Amino acid sequence: MRLLVIEDDDTLREMLAKRLTEAGFAVEQAADGKEGLYFAQEYPVDLAIIDLGLPEVSGLDIIRQVRADGKTYPILILTARDRWEDKVDGLSAGADDYVVKPFHFEEISARVNALLRRSGGWASSQLDAGPVSLDMSRQELSVNGAALELTSFEYKIIEYLMVRAGQVISKSELTDRLYDQDFERDSNVIEVFIGRLRKKMDPDNTLKPIETLRGRGYRFALERNQSD
Amino acid sequence: MYSLSSRLLISVSVLLLLFFGITIAVLDTAFTEAGEQARRDILDGQLVALLAAAEPDDSGELALPERLREPRFGQIGSGLYGELRSAAGDVIWRSQSALGLEIPEGTVPELGNHLFARESLPDETPLLTLSLAVEWEIDENTSKPYVFKVAESLDSFNAQVAGFRGQLFGWFAAVAAIMLLAFSFLLRGLMKPLRKIETEIGEIESGDRASLSGQFPTELTGVARNMNLLIDSERARSDRYRFTLDNLAHSLKTPLAGMRALLADRHREEFDQRVNEQIDRMDEIVRYQLRKPAAAVAEKLVLQSVNVDKEIARLVDGLRKVYHDKAPVFDVNVQTGLQFRGDTGDFLELAGNLLDNACKWCKKNIAISVVPSAGQSAIASGMVLSVSDDGPGIPQEAADALLQRGMRLDESTPGHGIGLAIVKDIARSYGGQLSISESKLGGAKITVSIPPLSSSN
């Protein structure tokens, strides 16, 4: 998942980017409103964390502009102003949730996961599809109740595919969303990871959780369980 | 910018000038016309006297006697002149008074007609003349046409008019001056209360007085009352700021001291957790202070109107996003067009905190209702805002404690949030109150009643 963090306070922005990267996200950073607006409009982004009090272009203006451009990715606002007036203004402009400064990183992480899951149409942080179960808060994948040992990239791929269960995801989208920009992009690596995931999740090749659509990409093929 | 007194004096002077100007013009015209009419009547009489004195002589020509009844015809330069001319314009007779003068022939009227005219002598002396053309019967068989003419010099009349004008201007100027003087005295009296306000404000600025005395004419009572309100609200605001700052500084000292103590013991396992606790506490203190009411009732002069249904709709839409997973069901009951006289931020703080708490605690259902409450002599209606939920509710003892205890900055209990304390503070600042009861939905029902804003409080 690729996140965009627009925050003018360097310490806060870098800390957020570091912790989010550690949590398995690819993170873009912008230090002012102008750069933030450009990134928010031009980069492939799955979620944006936007501070309201930004230099050059205000956070509210960025949100309005992004929504006016038809972008639907979730937006989490950071605000030092705790009055309901500011929160309501942000939410009315098109944001999906807010976090008031100062905050614990766990709070941001929980909101980000919830928003990402919601954008994929899932109601809880546990994504269940057939015997496969992904716990986003614990970053754990299990099949038939048995937890699987996954590398960080394997987890990132299955999380991205499962959140968008049923949608076709191209290799380039996966590379864009999962790698940091400075990472060397090689789509063969994706194939290797998908192959490994298939082996781990479906050693007998009976479940077929990840479908390959030739020339188009991959799709998580299992039906979501009813309660989700 | 001219003072009020100068403006009034200038306006009144212009009005007086206009009034007296028109009056003088009317009187002057009336006087001149009446004088001229009198002159015409006199000339008419003199002409009749000439006609009566005229007799044909032996040569069959009309003639006038040496001495006439009007002595002025016989006095040289008397200003009254008589003349008889033939139809051809030849002078047959001229009064002795016109000796050495050439009375202009002027326009001759038609036979049997009078003609008044303004003419002048060769030396520019103005004359009022009356001519009459007659056909005179000399004997039974002969009659001849003649023109009788009398003229009077207008020198004395013009001098009379000029004298009258002089007197008129003199009197009116004196009357205007007296009136302006009286008006400026009156104005001084009228402006006295304003000067008193100015002086009292000066005394307030220098700290010699607390508020305006309130003994002013009816027209200024409202101004004085509003100024006192403004002064009170400014004073209350500055007291509030001082109190808040003082309170904030003191309340931050406790967690700071706690952190310093922790530093000395930084190798303990729960160091991070305990520092975080202190930071949370400081954060809560700052948040509480920042969200305190923006408006105080004394500041009602500058309060806006808040469109209640629009703001509630915005809040509910926002909360639906925030509590997307829980998906609470809102039952909104707000009268369309209801206005709340107060600060928008305060209203959102009241409704936002109550709705946010309800979203946190409810199982599924939340009901919100806002109804107006009217009062006698109210200049803006109040409102009763209530939010109910189907959550676990608030036990009576806890509710009592929440309502009775004043929120002290350094004793906020972690986890209880500061929402209700803020709601209580804001309700109080509008002269309202907060009550907690059991809702029909099964959980808590929190009601905020804001009384109507009356012009007297």
C-alpha cells in the first residue's frame, strides 16, 4: 500500500514515515501544501494523511482539490486544532477520519488500516475469504486456522490483493504500490513472491486463492465470507 | 469631520438664510407693488384734475389755467408734471413745474384709453407716466383729439423702497443672530449628556471609574447600557484570559514535575509508559483550555445566528464517516430553519461532543432533537438540545458527580474524556444547564437547555 504523508513539521513527518514504513507501507512525503497537492494529484496513492495547517496550500484546500479531481482514496486528517468546527470542516471537505495532535502512533496505524480496509469494502480488520483469514491489525495470515510464516513483501502482496478481493491488479500497480520509489523495480520479483505465496497458502493446489489473468495481472479469487 | 454642534449650527444657519431670504423677497415685492399702485391712483386723480381744469379758449383751442388746484404743478422741480399735446404731438400746455425739462412724448394710447408707462427724463430721472387720449368737443360742431399726460418722478419712491429694504435686512439679520445665539445655547444643553459620556469614558480609561453612571436621557440609555455591557464583557474576557493562563500554567506544572521525577528514574521498565501518561495529561489540559467557550453571554452584542439544522446535518455526515464500521443509526429531529443565537464553534462543540459520546457508547441507535424555547421579552429564542443513545447509560451517582463537580484541570480522569466538561462549561456561559437522564432508547439522555436571550439580561 502506498501512503502519502503531507506534514510540514519535519520531525513529525519523518517519524510518521519511518513508523509507517516499518509497518509495511510504501510512503511518499511532502513538506508543504504545494508539493503535497502535486503528489496527491499525480502519484498512485492508496491513502493520504494530510495535516490541516500547511504552508502554501492549506490541508482543507488540498482535500477539496483532490475530491474535485474525482480521487476517492481515503484521507485521514491530522489537526492540532481540536475544536469540532475544524473537524467538521475537514470531514465536510471530503476527509474520512481525523486524528488530533499529539497522538500515539498506534492510533494512526489503526485508523489507516481501518480506512484502507473500508476502501476495499471490508467491515472489520479481519478479512475472511473461505478458509483464508487475514488479520490486518496483527499482520497475520492464516489458512484453515493455521498461521503462515510470511516475509514482509509476501504479506504486503497478499494484503493488497485481499483488501481488493475480486479486483484485477496489474503487476505494475503492485510494483507501484508496494515498493518505495528508490527500490529497483523488477516485475519478475512479483512473480516470484506470488509463486511463494501460492505454495504457502495452497500446498496441494486445491484452493487456488490467487488467480493469474494473462497479460492483465492477478486477482484474489476466493469469495468473501458473508459476515464481511 | 465636523462636530455634531458645528453640523447642526451650519444646517440651522443655512435654513434661516433660506427662510429669511424668501421672506424678504416676498415682503419687498409686496411693498413695491403696493407703493406703485398708490402712485398710479394718485396720477389718475391728477389726470382727472387736469381734465376738469381744461377749457377751450377763444381761438377754439383747448387751454389750461395758469394756476391749478394741485400746487405741485406750479412749483419748479416738484417732481409732478402735467402736459397737453395735440394729436400731432405738439405741446399745447406744460405745467410750470416742468420748466426747462423735456418730458418724453412716449407711446400715445388709442383714443379714449389710459396708458401707464415707465419713462425717464433726459437726465435719467425715472418717471411714472399716465397718458389719456381724448376727443374734445370744442363746440357743437367741432371736436379735436388731444393727449393729456401726467408724470411723477420716482426718485422719492425709490428712496422709500431702498429705506424699507434696509430696515427689512437690518431687522431680519438681528432676529437671525438672536435665534442662532439661542440655538447654540440650546445645543450646549443638548450636548451635555454626550460630553458627560465622553468624560466618563475618559475616566474609565484612566481607571477612575468602573462603568458609565447610567443617568442619561432616554435616547442615550440604550447606548450607555450597551457600552457598559461591552466594558463588562471586555473586563470579563481579560479576567478570563488571566485566570485561564494562570490555571493552565499551574496545572501544567504538576505533570512537568512528574516527568522530571521520572527522568531521575529513567531505567525503570515502565518509563516510556509513564512519560506517555504525563504527556497525555498535559495534552488533555491544553485541549480542554482550547475548547472552552468562545462566547460569553455578556458578548451577546456580537453573537451570530447559527443555522441549527445545517450544522447538525454536517456533524451527522462527518460522524457517519468516522464511525463507518459501527454504522450508528441517527434519528434527527430538528425544526427546519431553527436559529441558535451564539457562536458557531460553541454550537458545534455542544452538539459534536454529545454526538461523539453517543456514537462511542451506543449499540446502534442515536436520537438527537433540537427544539426552540421562547421567553417573554426575548430577542432570540433559546434551545433545548438532547442526545439519546441505546448504550449502557450513566449510573445516577456518576451522573451526579459529573454534574456537581467543577472540572478542575489537574483532576481530569484519564479515559473519561473531557467532552462533557466542555459541554457543561459552554452551556453555563450561555446561562444554560446540562442534565443527564435515562433515555427511552435504554441508554443515557443528555440534555442541554439554553435559555432565550432577553434584552434585559
